[in-house]
Amino acid sequence: MQKFDPRKSWSQPLADLVGAAMDPVLARQGFGQSNIILYWDDIVGERIASASQPLKLQWPPRGKNTNPGRGIEPAGLVIRVESGFALELQHLAPVIIDRVNAHLGWKCVGRLLLKQGPIVRRETAKRRNLPISPAALAEAEKTVTQIGDIALREALTRLGARVLSDRTCPEKVV
């Protein structure tokens, strides 16, 4: 039994505990780890992730007479997809399979199995833009004075002022 040492921090970030807590539950769905579920947005991109949701990995059955030298056959990734997006996701299947396998680091998924139906949408935090500081606006205007097209100059001024404001602002509101 370990003794309590008050000098040692016993706290851990919640993000470190989520994966370990979810892994046993997801193992029943065929997922060896929670990476596909937790990082679905990063793996397939925001657009595809907004209309789809991974449900489980379906591994092919292994018989008694399986040749051990043959290797493991890839699994099928079951994805719930909104009805209007199913055809497009079917056409993107090779790309999604490549992205998932690249994320996992081995050829885990061999095919996609689509289930049409409603998906649970997660709310995303909307970015609030901070007001542009007058100093950043003046500096951005000085930089683009030589541009002749007025609309382009104004757009670049707004962009430059945003970039300069983000650099000078100590805390970003996301």
C-alpha cells in the first residue's frame, strides 16, 4: 500500500481519464480503443462528421480451422448516417477507410457498413469575435495603402486587423 505524499499531485486531467473509462464500454462494440469515437471529427473532417457517427467495428468470425499464418481480416466499420447523406458517404467510403486506417496505424477497417437514421448532434462552441482594436486597424491600413482595388484593400485591412488583434489580445475567447 502506498503512503500519501502531500508533495505529490494526485490530480489528473479529465481528458486522460475519459479514454480509459470509455475503453471497456466500447470494447463491447468492437472498438479496441476509443480513438475512432473521440476523434471522429478529426479523422473524417467536420462536414462528414456532422452527418455521420461511428457505431461499432464488426470483426469477421474466426473459425476453428483458421490458418494462423494468414493474418487478421479487416473489420467492417458500422456508421450511422443521415438518410440524405448516405449516397455521398458511400462514394467517399475508400477515402474514409484510408483515413481511419491511417489514424489507427494499421489496416483495421476493410469496408464501411452504413445504417441510415438520425444521428445525435453535439453542440459546438461558436467563436465570438473580439472587437478590433483601433491600433491594429490603423497598422493594417498602413500596410495595404498601395493596393488600388478598394474592395480588396478593405477586405485585407479587416483581415490584417483581425490577425494583429489576435496577436495582441492576451486571452482568446473561443
